[in-house]
Amino acid sequence: MNRLAHLSIIVLAYPLVVLADSSQCGFITDSDQRAYCRATSGDGESHCGFIQNDDLRALCRAEASGRQSECGFIRDDNKRALCRAKTHE
């Protein structure tokens, strides 16, 4: 196997990380997920206020603002830990 073919296999084996484009968030039918998408893809923390699920709203505020202190409002232990891992102060 030549070097180029080997490199191609390695590149294809790893998924690419793609940041969400806020214009694509409008296609999400779930209103909570749509607001979360908009807030975390750069449209601002204000979109988090439209989220009805308390835990998701707190996660949204934490991710959109970068304030780890927002994670403390999440009731579920695992989601709270995930929130803290995703945000860095």
C-alpha cells in the first residue's frame, strides 16, 4: 500500500468535527433544540431563554456564555458534570 492510500484511510477513519452554522438551526423542529443550536452556534445567550427544559436551558447558558457557574443549576448529576467539562473558566 502506498503512502497516499495509507494516509487516506487514516483520514477517513476519523470523523470531522464541524461547528454548527446558525442558519441551519432553523431546520430543527424541536423548539428547545433549535434555541440551543442558535445560542451555542454564535447567535447569543439570549436564545437560551426560549428553552423550556430547565437543565437544557442551564447547559445552554453555560456553553453560550462560558460561565461554568451556570452548571450549578442543572439537577441531573451526569448532565451537570458534562456541563462543567464543556465549559472552562
